[in-house]
Amino acid sequence: MGKFRVNKNFWGYIFIAPFFILFCIFSAYPLLSTFHYSFTDKLTFSNATDAEVNFVGIENFYKNEEFKIEITPVEGDESLVIISGSSKPREIMICEDTGNEYVMQSFDEKKYYIHRDDNGDMYAMANMESGVFGTELLRKSFINTPLLWLMGFIPQIALALLLAALFTDIRTRVRGQGLFKVLFYMPNIMTAATIAALFIAMVSNGGIIHQIAVQTGYVENATMPITGVWFTRSVIAFINFWLWFGNTMVVLIAAMISVDKSRIEAATIDGANRGQIFAKITIPSIRPVLLFTLIQSLVGGLQMFDIPQLMSSGVGGGLNPDATRTIMTSIQQIAFGTSQNIGLSSAIAVVLFLMTAVLSLVVYLMMQSSSDRRENRMQRQFKKDEDNRIKMRKLGVTHYDT
């Protein structure tokens, strides 16, 4: 009998081995490689083109170093200097705290302090931040991405819950439910390029949305593009909402159909209205499905790429680039753009992975009810007691307290 169990377990591991092999090849190895590259100065995916890959520690995540530029005083005006490689003079002013140092007016959101060397030549020094947490554009992408997700997900889950409750309510009896479900789900089967092309045509000069913006005064004239940050965010959020609310609705309908009808009938007999039944019975019963939907949407939202990328590249100067920049578009630009900085892009991916894991854990803990937590504690205690029984049985003890 014991031999039979060993053989059965052995073949079970053989049966699931392909999954673990594929997981190691396509998931675990790339993940570990990304963590490794995030601490190096690797520039390309090809090892042959990298002269030498060095360990740089946390510099890809954050680095603060002094930055020096050569400047030349403007003859006849001591308050102006010329930056090396530029023809436009920059204004300088005396620092109030020292009286003998100068500071150049910021031209790239930095302060450059003016010094003179032993020969009397002037130069400027400033602290330059870089890395994931030091680059301004990357910081904006880490703010913009969850904002775009929230702007699309909140109306998405609200409308999906409303429609799912409407289609599953036996007292409403909506006619043509099958047709409505197909129509609501249809945007989800369309490609992102198709959707982006549709909205690009509407927001570009001459498009219907652009014409409405001109008529309402949001845009001054018909030749000016719509460049508002919040308008751009609203367009991208609406596209994501429109694409996915039908899919979320279908999932929630499947969950609501499985709710115990006897509980709903008992609540109806007790005088509960539809709102009370929905809040006290339906929502708690489908909490696991809501948790799955929320985490799935969270992971997909933080990895948002296709719609922002297509919208930013499809409207030349039309939409605001700061509003279309996401974490994944930043990774793509840094890894495959002109810089091809694999180390920095890997560091961004690592931060995205940790951010996704932490937020998913927070969502999971927030969605757990007190009864779920109590049941989990009871299961852990039961397992602990069972392990103690097995240990005591092996020692030959038959009577003991748990």
C-alpha cells in the first residue's frame, strides 16, 4: 500500500513537471535576469555589443551626483552668462546667504551655482538626480499610470455591477438580454489599434470631438490641437473603460447567477428591498470574484501600454505627452529607444513588479471580510493541531491535549 502511494505521487509530479519547466524558462528566469540587470550598467540585450557589464549597485534606482557645465560671461553685462553650446544668455544673481557666490536661473528645473577657478574662469555646478526615483519623467509615469487605471476602473466596475444586477434580477426581466450582452462585450474583442485609430480620428483636427471642443471654446480655433493633460487622461481612461466593462459585466453575471436563491427569497419575504439584498447578500456572496476582478484589473492597469502608446504616436502634437506616458511606455522607450539602457529599464521593471505585488496584497487584505479572516485563523489552528497529533503519534503518545 505504501509503495502504491509513492508511485502515485511520483507520476503526479511527472505529470505537472512540464508546467514548472515552462514556468522556469518563460517566467522565473526572465524575472531573475531582470533583477540581476537592474544592478548593472548593461546597455543592450546582446552581450557581444556590451564592452563590459559592471555592477553599479542602486544607481539605476537613484543616483545624485555633481554636474558641471562650462559658461562664459557676457561682455558688458556681469549678470549674464553663455552656457557652453548655447547662444542664449542666462541670467545669474548673487546668493543672499553668502554674498560672493552666484546662482544661475534654472533652465531645466535645476539650480546651477557659479564658481571661479584659480585662473578666473567661471563654471557652474549642480546636483543632478537620475535613476528610477531621480528622473522627473519616470516619477511622472509612476503617478500617471495608477491615475489612468483608477479613472477607467471606477466607472467600469460601477457600470458592470449595475448591468450584472439588472440582468440577473428575476423581477426585472429585461428583454433582449442576449443582444445587450453581445453589444456590451463587443468592444473587448476589437484590437487596440482599431480603437486607437477610431479615437485618434475623433480628437484630431476636424474630428467630431475636436469640433465640439472648438464650439464650446475649450480650443481657441479649429487649427489648434487639444493638448490638455486631463483631456488626454480622460480619453485614455474612457477607452480602457469602454473596452473592458463588458468583460467585467459577463464575469460578474456568472458570479451573481451562482448566488443562493433561497437566501434572496428569504430576505424578500422578510421585507428587504433590492438595494438591501444587493448590499447584504449579493456583494458578500461574490466577494471572491470581485477580488479576482480587482486584482486582474490592477495588474493590467499598471502594465498599461497599447492604448497610451498608440494614442501618443498617432496624434502628432495633439495629445499631451505627459498624460500618455506610463510605466510600460517608459520601459519600452528606454530599453528599445536611442539610449537602449537595459539596466535602467530593468530597474523600472523591478519597481513595477514590487509595486504590483504590494498593491495586490493590500487589495487582498482589504477585500477579506472578518468571517474570512476568522476562518483562515481556524484553518491554520486546525493544521497546527493536526501536525501536533502526527508528531505525538510518531512518539507513541496516544493521549494529549491540544
